[in-house]
Amino acid sequence: MTRWFFAPAPAERLAGLRILVGLFAFGWVTARLVELHRVASLPTGFHPYGLARLAPEPLPPEVVLAIGIATSVLMALFVLGIAYRVLAPIAAIALTFTLCYRNSWGMPFHTENLLVLHVIALAIAPAADVWALGRRRTSATGYGWPLKLMLALTASTYVLAGIAKLRLSGVDWIDGETLRNHIAIDNLRKQLFGDPIAPLATTLLEHPGVLAVFSVASITLELGSPVALISARLGRWWAAGVWGFHVGVVLLMNIWFPYPLFGFAFLPLLPVERPLARMGRALREWRARRSS
């Protein structure tokens, strides 16, 4: 490992991650409260996994909704940094339970796994030492390990995805035919059920050579994700490539992975404290003008 991996980071960066990741988690849960209540009202189909095993039998829909609302409130407090050492771990547990319970009515959605892992990592870190309630308190450094932990979690999810591809398809994945079959079957299913198909699916299905390039690129990015731990520059180049991969998934299969697609998965590689600091200064100046 290089010195970069063990280098300290500004405390403001860790606080910025708390704010941005917490906002995503808050919005993700809040937007799905109605869906959570409806799913919990189904008569059958409950197969608990993860923390949802704490409730071996389905809970009343009203209780599930109350837990979901409580999770949203806890994530709001997580963003604000209020009573962080106590409430942040509780918020992480509540988020994990709520998403596990929702997915116990269908299938585990791995699109949410990294979000939960990042919230857990922030919950055990001193992520509220600065910018509690949005006010900068110090410029201390020494908080590099939580950022590197979050980055390692991001990289590990892609390594596991690459290993899964090789376990299921072997080297046959590289020639593009397996990817071509996945795209064709997925879009056919969407068409049969009346869902919109991906915009480039039918076009690229006629060009297997292009899909072979995509297959090689995807497995290279996934298995090569540990390069993000070597240096910040390599990490940012890798993140740009993976982001392009997710855009390609939308264009070819109309499958959305919001957390990485909107860049949140790669925030540990970015100086997120800078735009937040500018926004904070602009807000303070606006308040000062109004009070004068």
C-alpha cells in the first residue's frame, strides 16, 4: 500500500460524506414509505433475511410503517450530526432492518447493500466532529481511515460482482455472448410485461463485437477495482470507468443502480467538503444580509 492509503484526511471531508450519504439514505427510505406499507400488507411472500429474521413472522403493516418513519427521522438526525455517537449506530441498525424487511417480501436488492455498508462505516466513525448542524468547527485532520474503509467497501462489492460473473459463466463471459443473452432476455421480459426497453438494446444486439468489448471492460473494471486503493488519481479514473459502466447498464438494460449512478458510491475519492463549504459560506452571508 502507498502512503496515500494511510494518509490523514480533513475532518470536514468525513462530515461532508456524512451529510451527503445520509441525505441519500434519508431520501431513499422516505420515498419508499408508501411502498413499504403496501408490501407489508401482502398476505403471503414473507421470507425474512438479514436483520429481518428478528421478526420471523410478518409484522402488522402499521408497525412496519412506524419503523420506516422512525428510520427516516433517525437518518435526518444522522445528517444533522445530533447526538451522533448514540443515534448514528441506531440509525444504521434501523436502516439495515428496514431495507432487509422490505426485501424479505421479494428478493434481496444488492443495489442497496453498499449504501447500508457506507452508513454503517460512517456510524462507527467520528463523522460529526465538524459541521454538526452545518457549522464548521475545526480543520483537524487524522480521519483518513473511515474514508479508506468506505472506499474498500466500494471496491469489494465490484470485486465480488466480477467473481460472480466468472463463477457463473467462466471465461465465456469475455466473448460477449453471455452479455448479449442477458440483454436480450431482460429486454424481452420488459416488453412482455409492458415496461420500457433500454434505448440501445435492439441496436447493439446486432453488433456482438461491441458487446464483447463491453464484456471485457466490465470484468476488468470489477476485478481491477482494488487499484482505487493505490492512489487517489487511479481511484478517480477507476470511478469514472465504473460510472460509465452503470450508464451503459441503463442504456442496454434499463436497470438503474442509483447509489453509484448518481456518484454517491465514489464520494470517498472526492473533496466533498469544498462545495459544501462554499454553500455554507453563501448561506451565512445570505443570513447576515437579511439580518442587517
